[in-house]
Amino acid sequence: MTDSSADRMVRSEIDWKKTGFLSLGLVLFCLVYWSPLWPDAVDPLGKHFALTREGKGAIAIFLLAATWWVFEVVPIGVTSITIGVIQALFLIREPRVAFTDFMDPSVWFIFGSIVIGMVFTKTGLTKRLAYRTLALVGERTSMIYLGCFVLTSALTLIMAHTAVAATIFPLLVAIYRLYEEGDEPTKFGKGLFMGMAYVAGAGSIVTLLGAARGAVAIGFYADITGRNISFFELSYYMFPIGWLLVFLSWGLIMFMFRPERSAIPGLREKARRLYSETGALTRDELFVALVVLGVVVTLSLKSLIPAMASVDKTAVVLLSTVVFFLFRILSLKDLEQIPWNIVLLFAGAMSIGFCLWETGAAKWMAVNWLVMFQDSNWFVFVLGIAFFIMNVAAIAISLPVALVIAPCLGVAPGVVLFAALVVAACPFLLLVGAAPNAIAYDSGQFTTAQFFLAGIPASVVLMAVVAFAVAIVWPLMGMSVTL
């Protein structure tokens, strides 16, 4: 082989698409990081928020990471590691601080939730639940979608959506195996796992047990307005919106990912037969069920009983992991099967989130965004806030600012709070927006770019539902939307 032919072979093996997006991320970082300092953000009260060199660096890292995450130019866990490395090398934050965020309790909560899902699979509880579910919903793939989505949403009423996603994931894998023998991605597989992520978020808004974001946001609301939102008041306003989103998500998934087969003939009978073959609950299955039930009850009581507020949710979930190893339900080999790529994804997300917050970049962006709507109609202002808070982290960043600005525009703070909670639960564009997104990604049924593209129409539907709630549903239910 001549040198010229070898060079042509090397060139033909280069993935120009990935190389292009990898370079795009680096170019965006360099353009932002080395650009001159940007103007201050100024809120309606005249307070200035300067963007420091470190804050500009945080925005630069976010743009690089978002580009690499969406187009998956390197494994998503490697992108997360890059976030910490750049913070340290460019002195954006101290290395000790940047890398400590990778061990944040929220990351360990996700780890513990994934372990619970693994235990369900190993003991056979997952297959038992999958067969029972299929026996109930029947053979039509549209009903399989709906049954799985309703089950996922129902569980988020009583437990954190991250734990629900980790528990439901192996069940969906078992169901998918009855649809498709191989590992090749299918429309049904994409719809099944993406839909699970969508409805886990939608269902989690209905009660305070679905996610920690509700308690955090209500805390901000109480501090700023002096008024508390009760558990049942939140559920009263969120119940119709949450379930409307669940059923609209089902319809959207059917439209975007209509299964290759409308039905699986004989599936119901096969599911019943396989369920009967599982026999009675084994000792391990019963033990795991009791441990997980204990975790769910403890976390539920933590949200309802003030005396238990100091109980750490991560410690409770990780205690179950320790118990599973102590009683030999899990072994070292099982620990090696943890999808560390997903764990690293959220570790990096926590690091860039804290970086944006601590450098002041998040506050600078929030003020600039919200001030754009200060002269708008109240309805446009609420939707503008909702759009900016289309991920969980933005609640802590922009909600306090929005609650201060809202009265100046004659907007009731309550409608701002509820609209923000709806959209924060449903980050349909990026995997890092919520843990269920990343857990669904572990199925291998879709790429980050496919998730992003599917999230565009999903986000349009989400904003339409918020507009419907703000303009019609909540006022009819007695909520004041203007002052």
C-alpha cells in the first residue's frame, strides 16, 4: 500500500460530523472566554449585576458542554469530566471545589436509585411486574405505551421521580425484550424510554413527593412573599395539569414514534404464562420489596412530618444499597455493572450548575432574561419566566428574581411559582435536565441529538399547556393570576 492510499484511508475513517461539533464547542468556549467583559445586568430596581471573568468562563464551559452533550462527540461522562478539568485549568473555580461537586449528595441519590433498579432486575421482581403489566394492558402497542406511562406517573405521586425512573427502567427493558429480540433501536424502543422520561417529570409535579424542587421553590416563595403553600394546595392546582401532560405526552409519543407493529399477537397469553412460571415470591424478592417499601415510606413521611425534615434523602437511599450488600443480594460484580457514564453525566451537570451560580453568571443571565419582559403583558411575562426555567437548576437561579419583579408588573406571585414548577419538571431538550432523561438514555435506544430533536415539539406542547393553565384552568380553579 502506498503512502498516498494510506493517507486517503485515514482521512476516510475520520468522523467529520463529530469532529465539526467537537471543534464548534471549543470555538464557542474560546470566543466567550477571551471576549471583552460584558455589560452589567440591571434589574428593575436599578441594582447592577456584574459578569466577572470567572462568570464569563462559566458560560463558556456551559456552551462547550451543551454542544458536546447534544451531539455526543465524546462519551457524555467524558464531557462531564472535561467540565471539571477546564474549571481547574482556567482558574474559573478552585479545583477542590469544582471536583467536590462531582460527589454532591444529589449524584449519590441517583446512584442509590440506580442500584434499586438493579436489585429489582436481579431478584426477578422486574420481570414479575412486567408480565403482570402486559397481561393487564393487552397486545396493542399503543396500550402498552399508555399502561407503562400511567404506571410511571402514578408512582411519582408517592416517590421521587428519579427513584421511579430507576425502578421502572428495568421493567421497560423486560417489556421491550418481548417486542424485539435484538438490541437494535426501534421506534417502539425510542418511544417507550423517552416517554418514560417525559411522564416521570409530568407526574412529579402533582405532589411534593415527586421531587425536591417543589419544596425548594415553596421555600423561596414563603421567604419572599410571606405566604406558605400547603401540600394539598399544590396538589389541587397541579393534578389536572400533571395528568393532562401525561396523556398529551402519550399522544405525542404515538405521533413521533408510532411502533413498527400495531400489536404483538399472543403477547397477553404469553405474559400470563410467563407470570405464572415465576411462581410464588422468593425470599430475596420479598426482602427487596420490603426494603424499597421502607425507603419509599420514609421519604414520603419526610415530606409530610416536619420532625423528619432533617432526615437526609440521599442517606436513606444509600442505606438500602448498604443493606443489599450486607445481605448478599448484591455482589462486587454487580457494582461493576453500574452505568457510570450516567452517574458522571449528572456529576458534571452539578459541577457546571454550581459553577454558574457561584461565579454570578446564573444571576446575570436570569436578570437579563427577565428584564426583557418587564414591560410586557402579564401573560407574556409569566410564559417568559416559564421558558427560562425549563430545567430544574433554573428554579433556584431565577425564581427569586421573578417573584420580586412580578408584583411590579401586577402579576400574582403564585401563578409565577406554579408555572415555574410545571416547566422545571419537564426539561425535554437535554439529558442533564433531569435524572429520568439520563436513565432513559441508558437503554441505548436513542442518541443525545435524537433526544434533543424530539424535545423540541415536546417543549412546544409543554408551553402550550402552561399557557392553557395560566389563562384558563387555574383562574377557573380560583387562583389569582393578577394583583
